[in-house]
Amino acid sequence: MRALLITLCLVTALLPSACDSSGDSTSQAGGTNNSLPETLRPLPEHPDSVGPGPFCIHTVGTRSDNIFNPPSTPQNTWPYNGMPQSERKRNWMKRRPLNFDKTATFDSLHFASLAEFAGAVFKDSARFNKVVFEQRADFRYAWFKGPLNCVDAEFHDVADFEAAQFDVSAAFNHAVFHDKPNFDWTTLPPVVDFEHVEFKQELDLRLADFQYVDTIYLEAFDIETGKLLVEWDQLGRRDGRFRIHVREDSVYNELGPDSRDKFDRLQNIYLGIRNNFLAQDDGKSAADDVMYELALRQNDLLGGFWLTLYGAFFGYGYQPWRFLLYVVLPIIMLSSIFWYSAYYREIGPKVLENFNDLIAGDINIPDTTRRKSRLTNTVWQMPDTVVRAAVPTLARIWHVLFFSTSVLLGVKFSRDWLSVDNDKFNYWVTFQWLLGVGLYVSFALLVKGSKFEFVKDLLGF
């Protein structure tokens, strides 16, 4: 009997310690320690109301459910009130990717260590306004299904958005990037806001995906000239729609936008982009494309008959091929028709040296008349039908086209163009040459762009 009582006392004394030992082992397996709040530890009160076995299991289960989201975890400490998803973890990820089912608000927080949001899914808006990132902000492969707001945010280290996806909008206005951000393979949203953003290093967007972007705000975009690395096709208009815009304030919304003020603001943006391309190697072509779109914006906002005409026939000075195609070429064609129908007998000998001999031999002209034709360099008086019958049609067309082009585009006037005994013909030749001089002057005055500076230098303009 005495031995039985001793045994019962020993069991009663050892049972609470066994329960505590079981709880500590489970806690260590789950990654927790003694710093957990008291509410998550086994309470010694009322041991009889809840038996030792069920109490220990219940306590361990509570710890497991809240191990990533304990009430005392700061919002700037992983997992940032998100829900970890182990099934989406990849080998390169340090931690499990997070899910944020509701609006994720981190406004005015300070991340003193690495901000780990790699692979995170934000199902609603994500707010990082006035947030300070002391170290790297890792948003690789993150998916922002709602708007991302990083207004007034400050990134002291790399802001890594590699392969991130934005579905709605990304606002970085008034943000500061002290280091070069990473937007490689990033899918940008329909609305991108870089207003008043300061980049202290370069920004490389050449590998970013702009296919869904339709609105870009770039007013007061602050970066060293030449440090913005981007293709103009990524920023310029697509499918006839402009993508660079300026925000319209409440006054504009009530009274309607002031076209002149809006154009002036847009002009500052386009000029900054133009200067950025000019500071880079092989950027002259892109710079001209930028200025051409600016001219389109000017015509769209301010309009005017002469500006519209300038755009249609000269591409606002940045597409001079329009001038050649719509002005010079029609003049050559019309003048060729005129020369063909009225003065072919004068043009033939000027294109072919043996033209008169060919005609004379073809229609059996006497030698005396043939010798006279050599002296005067003209074709004797005979019906045009006879001359045309002696020369194939394609040859005649080539002759007048060559003569018309030579006279119109000839920089120096040539006596060989003139006729000895036909003054009217000489007047028309002189008129066409003067018209060509006017075309040269117009081209030199109207052409713009860095690609054509040598043309102006060549012509002395």
C-alpha cells in the first residue's frame, strides 16, 4: 500500500512537466521560441477544467495557425500580415510567396532590412505611400492585380520588379530611386505614373513589356540626360493613339483643358526625351521620331491650315520623303507629260547625240537636210507623228523623264538644255529650273531633325 501511494505521487508530480516538454518540442519544430506572447503559452490556471492532454494539443494547434501572423509581429516584418503559400515556392525564393487577399496597406512604414515580396500576389490594391526601403525591395515575380501606389516612396537600395506583372496601374510619382531599379521582363499596366520621380542612377526599360500601356505620365521626370534607356516604340503612339499624357486638374475638368497650356507641358516632356536620345549613341533617328510626334500633338491641340499642310506634304520637317513623294515627283511627272506632248522634237537630240541621224536614216532624209540638222542640233520640220514613229514609245518616255528630272533638280544651269531657234522652249526650261531652285530652298528651310543637318550645311543654310 505504501508503494502504491509513492507511485501515485510520482505520477502526479511528473505529468505537468511532461506536458510542458511536449509543448516546447512542438514550438521549436514550428520555428517559435520563448519570446512568443503569453496568450500562446499553456496557462497554468484551471488545470482541472481542461485536461492536460487536450490543453496541450489545443495550445500547439493555436501556435501553428498563427505562427506566421502572431499578433505582435510588426507590419514591416515578414510575412507582413500576408498568408504564405508553400505550393508556389520556387528554388530561388528565400521564403514562401505571400498572398494578400485584401488591400495591403504599408503607408509610412520603414523597412530597415530586406523587404521580401518575391512572388507575392496582391489581389487588391497595394499601398506603399511614403515608405522608406533602406535595403533591397524584392518584388520579383510579384503579381499586382489591383493598383500599386508608391507615392513619395524612397528606395535607398535596388527596387527589383523583375518579371513582375501589373494589371491596373503603377504610381511612383514623387518617389526617389537612389539605386538603379530593375524592370527587366516586367509587364507594365495600362496606366504608368512617373510624374516627379527622381532617378539618381540610370533607368533601363528596354526589356520591360509595354504592350498593355496606354497612358504614361512623365511630367517633371527627373533623371540625368542620357540615363533613360528605352526604345521610342515603347513610349510613342501605338495604333494611332498617343500614350504620353499630362494630368488634368480639377480646373481643367470643370472648364475644359487649355490647349496652349497643355501643349506647353507636353512639349517639355517631349523635349526632355529628345535630348535624352541625342545624348546617346545612334539616338538621332529616335530623337526625330520624338519631335515628329510632338508636331502631331501640336496639330491635334492647336491645329491650323498651314500646319496641317506642312504635316501632309513635309511630315512637319521630320519626314522629308513626303516632300519628294507628294511634291517633287508630281512636278516631274506633270512636266514630263508637257515635254512629251509639246517639245519632244527638241528634247530628243539633247538626250541622244545621234538622235537626228537615227531619224534621218529611218525616214531616208537627203544628205543636205541631214547636214543642216547637225549644225542646228534640231530636227527638221516634219510632222510629230513621223518623229514618234521613228522612236519607240518607251524610249520617248524615258527621254522626257530624264530631261525633266535633270532640269528640275539641276543645281547649275546648263546651256545644253537650251534650243538654238525655239525661244518658247527656252522659256519653259528656264522656268522649270527656277522652280527646282525654289524646291531646294524650300527643302532647306522646312526640313528639321538632326539627320538632315548636313543638308543645310551643304546648301549654306
